[in-house]
Amino acid sequence: MKRKIERKDWLLFALIILFALLPAIPGIRENSLTMHVILMIFLMASMSQSWNIVGGYCGQVSFGHSVFFGIGAYGAAMAVVKYGMTPWPGALAGAFLAAGIAVLISWPVFRLSGHYFAIATFAIVEIFNRLFMVWYWVGGAIGLDYSITEQGIVNFVWYQSKVGYYYGALVLLGLVFGVVRWMERHRIGYYLRAVREGQETAEALGVDSTKAKLSAMAVSAFLAALCGAFFAQYNYRVDPPMVMSLDMSMKFVLVTILGGTGTLFGPLVGAAVLVPLQEYSRALLGGLGGGVDLIIFGLLIILVVVKQPKGVVGIFSYLRRRMVERESVGKEND
Amino acid sequence: MIAFLQVLVNGILNGLVYALVATGLSLIWGVMDVINFAHGDYLMVAMYTSFWIGALLGVDPVLSWIVSGAFLFLIGALTYKLIIRYTVGRSAISALLATFGLSMFLKNVCLYLFSPNFRLLSKTVLGGKTIETGGVIFPVPQLVTALSALVVIVLVYYMVKKTRLGWAIQATAMDKEAAELMGIDTERIYLLVFGLGGSCVGIAGGLLPSYLAVHPEVGLLFGLLAFVIVAMGGFGSIPGALFAALMVGLVESFSGFFIAPVFKYVAVFALYLLVVMVRPKGLFGW
């Protein structure tokens, strides 16, 4: 089936080219905080986009994605720390494992709805967190620390500069957004949205809602795990509270909600707003001690949720609608 | 046998405290269909209130729960006025995310003001006392807290079921528009319910410092357990919350004693998943 390339595709493509050229601008490559913030935006956007498949397009608000993220992180870290391999097979194994576990867990949990579903996913995160805390094979509460290996793409570690990580995160971003864009345009994407809008109606029209939801979950968990693997590589370590916690799960949801759920660019916009807020408030206020940055961050979250429930993308589409309306009103007056 | 009874007693005593915390959450959930993610942090704030009243003014937690209960009523009402009011009628998670922000705010304000140190009131009226019957030890602070929790739960239940205010609350929970047509000021009911929910957890938090140390993260576990208890008990059902809380308390203490302490919360959360698999709307839900 041949499909027209839409404006969205061009925009996505142009953005990725733009991001790829960004480090060439003098002053950006040298400033490691700037590089850190931008690549964290890529990572956050990819994480939230992976969540968006299930939470946005399919409307199943999961707070359990840090489990899949964590499995990916542990996959990479186990390969490097325990087996002395490169992180690649570990990341891939972690991603498949996460997808498998996601399907196994979600099968029963998808029967729940609303708050019951949300709380079940909380419970799952807590179970995984506590099990990993005492599981000595994966490092227990201490976690896994990377020893120094040769830097480069093979080991996926860099020490002096962040350029390697930058392009790594960009590739991740391209992959995740590409997959979601593909889903958006193909049958599965329509199935997911149909299930979100009304499961009974969708089923009446012949959509196998369980299959649609489970496949969304599997893809979502797979991509979240890849993000986790990147995160472990970037931090040279992994431990349970860092990757498998409610706070981490919340980030997946928050960024997407802030940007706009169920939209292609929502997660990127959300990350572009939230990550700099978080990173710069930490850089500027973190030194005051006692979590001043998090006080501000907490207030901002409240403000954003209260004032802009449809996310930043919602503001844009509202403005565009207003402009279109104004144009048509203008034409009528002519 | 004595060990078994002791574990049973500990489980019930803890369970009753969880039940009071969960009752506050259950009220809010049942009436407004909102999960208050900051509920655990309410408990933390209440514990700090009671702790500082004890440390600075020398008032014992057996009295200062009144203050923390009132203070948390205020905080609950403010939460409604400033945050929740704007999320009513929107998607269910917007309130949850907004209260997640609130949770972050409260936790870090306390961290900033009071440091992450664990603080325990040293000389309390009840502290350290025990009653022993037939080899089973009842620690007095836990006993008093648990019994007070039970009294408050019964009072709240009575209020909801038997008073005119309670009927108004039930009516609002069932059908907001219809309740408004009957002349109920639902806005005021919401405010009141959020305040009452705060008060429940405020009273629990007020009593706890006589045996539990306060620190900024203390509410996290209580909050999580409260979510699980309320969901397990069923949508807004206070008897359900009480029953589920006792189950949680017992599972926690038995698995901690007979399996391993590190697995006790794994067991609790697994129990929750098991229960909702069989009854997706909770034990007493419909």
C-alpha cells in the first residue's frame, strides 16, 4: 500500500536533521551541560513516546513503565558488568524480555479499568523494585557499577565528550518516533485509537481489543527497555531506585501529558519543556540543598496540569483552530 | 503458638492504622473519583506537626492529634480549593498527576525545612510501655493508636451513613447533578470531603510519632498501602477499606515473620493483584 508522505513526516525528518547538525554550532558541543540537557530531552522524549503508544494512543494509563525501562537498563548493565560483553546483546535481550514480561503482566491487568488499572501498575512497580533490591545476582540494592572499558560505539561508552551519547540518543529518538509514526498510519494505530475511544464499539466493529492492547504493550515495553539500556550506559551504573521506581514511572506519564497525549510530537514538546526546567533548576538551585529544585518542579507540575490539561500541543492546535476560524470569518465578511 | 499470636496482634495493630489512612483516601476516591497521590505526604505533614508540637511545646501526641487533624483538614480543603477544583470533570489522571506534583512539593518542603534526619519523640506518655497477657505483648503506643483509629473510622462511617451531611455526601457521590437539583451545595461537599479525608490521615499521623520516627519519606509506603487497600476494599467503601487494611496488616506481619522481612511488601502487593484479578472492582465494590 502506497501512502502519501504527510507534513508530519517532513517535520519529523527535518527535526532530526536539525538535531543532527546542532553539535556543529560552535559553543554547543563544548558546553557539556547544554549537551546533557539536549540529549536528556531526546531520551525523555523517546521514553514518553514509548509510553504514548499505550497511554496515549490506546488510552491505558500505565504507571508501570519504569519496570520495562529498568529491565532494559539491567540487561545492558548485566552484559557489561557480569559477563564482560558489549552492552548490545544485553540491551536487545532486555528489550525482548521486557516485551515478554509486559505481555504476561498485562494480560490479566488489562481487565481492570480506571483507577484500578493505575493502582495495579503501581503495585507491579513496587513488586519489581523490592525484588530487584534483594536479588543479589543483579547487584541487589547496591546495583551494578561499570568498570572502565575502552570508549567508543562498540562498548557504547564515552568519557571525555558527550557527542557519542548525543548521537546515540538521537538515533533512539528517530527509531522510537519512526515506529510510532508507522503505527499511527497503519491499521494497528487505528485499532488502538478505536479501543481508546470505546472498547465495546471497537469490538463490535471487529477489532480484537485484547490483541491490539497487548501488541501495543509489547512494542511499548520493547522501546522503553531500549531507552533504559541507553540510560544505564549514560550513567555507567544502575540500581533499583534509579530505574525502577514510581518516580521514574511518573516521568513517562508526566512528560507525555504535559506535551499532549496521543499526539506524535507531544512527547518531544513535553520533554523540551520539562527536561530543561528540571536540569536547569537542579543546576541553579540544587546547590541550595534540601531539594529546592524539586519544590519548584513540583509546583510547576501542579500549575501545568491545572492550567493546561491538553498539554502544550493542545495550545498549538487551539491557536491554529483560532486562526483558521478567523480566516474563515474574514472570508465571510469579504 | 505465642509467636503466632504475637504476629497476629502486630498485624491487626498495624492494619488498623493503615485502615484510618485508607479511610481518608477512600472518602475522597468514593465521592470525587480522585486518587490523591499526596495522601502519604499528608501523613508525613501530620507526623511533623505532631512531632514539633511535642518537641517544642512539650505536648504529647495523645493530645496533639487534635491539632494535626485540624491542620490536615485545612490542607485538604486548600488542596481542593487550589488544585482539585480545576481537575474535576477532566480525565481521571489529571488529578492524580497534579497531586503527584503536590506530593513532590510537600516532601521537598519538609526536606528543606527539617532535613532528612529521622526524628522520634523521646519522652512520650505512652512511649515504651507494654501490656503483657499470656505471653503476648501489646505495645501501648501501637495499641492506643490502633484503637483510636478504629474509633475514628466508626465515627466517620456513622457520619456518612446516618447524618444529613453524610446523606448529602452520598448523594453527591452517586449523582452530582441530581444532588445539586436537590439543593445540595456540591462544591461545599467536595471541599468538606477533601478536608475530612485530610483529617483522617491527620489524626493517624498525629498519633504515630509516639512510636514511629518522622522523616520526609515516611509517607511513601503508607500512601502506597492506602492506594492498594482502597482499591482492594472497593470503590469508596469504608468497611471494605477496613477489611482490606486488616488483610494487608496481617499479610505484612505474617509474611515478614514466616517468609522473610524483605518480602513482606512483595506479598502485600501480590495479594492485591490476586484479589483484583478475581474481583476487578475490589472485595466490596460493585
